[in-house]
Amino acid sequence: MSSQLETLNSSIDEVAALFDVQLNDAPAPVEEREALKAAPKFGTVFSDHMARVTWKDGEGWTARRVEKYGPLQLDPAAAVLHYGQEIFEGLKAYRHADGSVWSFRPEENARRYIRSARRLALPELSVDDFIGSIAALVRTDIEWIPTGDEAALYLRPFMIATEAFLGVRPALEAEHLVIASPVGPYFSGGVHPVNIWISQDYARASRGGTGEAKCGGNYAASLLPQIQAAREGFDQVCFLDGQADPAIEELGGMNVFFVKANGDIVTPALSGSILRGVTRSSILQLIKDRDINVTEEHITLASLKAMLESGEIAEAFACGTAAVITPIGRLADHDFDVTINGGEPGKTTMDIREELTDIQNGRRPDRHGWLTRLA
Ligand code: COI
């Protein structure tokens, strides 16, 4: 495995220029586009174009292009439809006050995409092609980037196995695509505390499974527990590791942090079945910068319950690209039900949230060099 694949080796202009732009002959009229951008429900509105690269065994990645957004033509025998050979990423393009467009640590997403591809036996896409595809799409659909608080263009790179073959083996053909969606806050109603149900009945991942990869199957596995949580009156599910003395893992679409009453912060350690969140690692850095004691730990459900019930945990929050940082107001399972910080967003949670979103939106210095200019 060449380490060249895992680094951006050229300028953004150079990697974007590899994509042939075939413009949509019927883009959304300006007024319609502006109306769609104004208050979109997360993930429901898509821009005029998509980026695309094709892979064939023996040929490698070819046909880098940006084309009209639209339905894919897939053979009904395409491997992705039968065996779920698929991976995806999530990142955002932010428009800064001076009109420039930036993304947040896209090389980290590109590297995770490579690791996910390995786990799902899909071809590895270079960091250059990953970033080239998002830059080419963002430059083409630059007018789709919404402005305003919490607004961004959410980018969804994904890779599917397209070979028409029903035998169970890695497909010999695949497509990498990127679609773009103007978004506001992930949860409807803006930033407010969410209630979390801890699932003892279902796990999303197991030791040696695909939990660390960003693949559709992990999210499919989280849907039934999500229905169960909604029936109990909760917004999201927290998953355990499925071991005998179960430990807290993540929320399926988000990592989780706990702020203690003494100011220390703790988050579940990466176990091999937890997603390596880019937001998670950035938050860890921002907390260290504040000289707050932060640890990545094996947090058993029993110890979490004890800390919640004794008041040792003062705040909790979930984090991810889509949800940024979302306060947790209540945590429960069949045996306990605890309201955190009176069900209100905690101060530390909201301070870190403000710092992170300020950096992403160019309102504070980017002291760690996390931003990449796309346009
Ligand atoms: C993200 O935060 O970007 C995610 O991928 C989570 C989710 C929307 C599935």
C-alpha cells in the first residue's frame, strides 16, 4: 500500500482540473434554488450536479467527471444491491464571510474512506481523487452553498460495487460518487438537547466486524433499535459493545462525550468497532488546548449509570459532521432514566461547539491548519 495514496500530493486546482465538467442542461432556476437553500430539512435537497469516477479491475480509476445529478443506472445484479458492498463519507463545504469556500480536514475523510474501502474489499481511492472530486463538484455547484448560521453544503462521497455478479467475492467494478446537499441543523428545530435510549437488545457492530468502517450496513443495523427508541419517546440510540460487561460505544451516526462535574471530560476509547470521528478527534484536540483533562476510556454501562445517578456526570453531548455537537438532555434504558443538566445544554458543551463552528466558518483563527480552501 503506497503512502502516496494517503496524502494530498497536488494542489486543489490540479486535482479538481482532472475532472471533466459536463454541465446540467436543465439546472434548477435561480429562484427555485434559492428557495430550496433557504430552510432545507437535512438531506432532502440536492444540487444540480454530482461527481463521479469509475473503477474496473485491471484498469484502475478512470473517467473523472462532474455530470448532471440524477438516477443511477445499475444492473439489477450489481453486487451492492445484494451484498451491501458500499462505503460513504460525510463532510461539509462552508462559505466564509469573504465569499471563499472551505472544508474541514478533508484529508482525514479521504484517509478514512481508504480504510473503509479496505475493510469492505472495495478499491482504494487516492486522497487526490477524493479531494479532487469534492472540489470539482463544489466549484461547479458553488451557488448551492447556503449562508447563515449552521448552514453548509453537506458533501456525501460514496462508493458502490457495480459489477453484475451474484457470486460472493469482491466486485471487479465500482463507482465513486459525490452528491451535495444544502443543509441547516441535523435535528429539526435547531440545536437543542436530544434524548438517548441505550440499546441493550441490539448492537450495531461487534469485535472484528465493520463498526470502524463507514459503510451503509452499520447504519442499516441501527434502524430497528432506532424505531424501538422512538417508540419509547427517544430521539437517538446509544449502542453498547455487546460484551458480557457491556461498554458504551457510540450513537450510530455520532460519537459521544461526557463532561464530569469536576470539569474532566471522557469519551469511549476507540475499540475497533467505533467510528473514528473527525469531529471526535478535533474536539479531543480543542479540549486539550483548554488544558482540560480528557481521557479516552472503556466506559462500562454499569459505571456510566453510577456516574449519572451520583451526579458525577454534569453534561453529555454527541458529535459528528452532520450533527456538529448536539447536547444530550436525557439518557435511559430499561433500568434507569436520568435527566442531565436539567435537560438544558451544558456550558462546556456549548463553548466547545461555538469554538468548533467558529473555526469551521472562519470566525476564529484556524490554529491547527484544519481548513482546506476549495474555492
Ligand atoms: C455525518 O455526520 O456526516 C454522518 O455521516 C452521520 C450521518 C448523517 C449518517
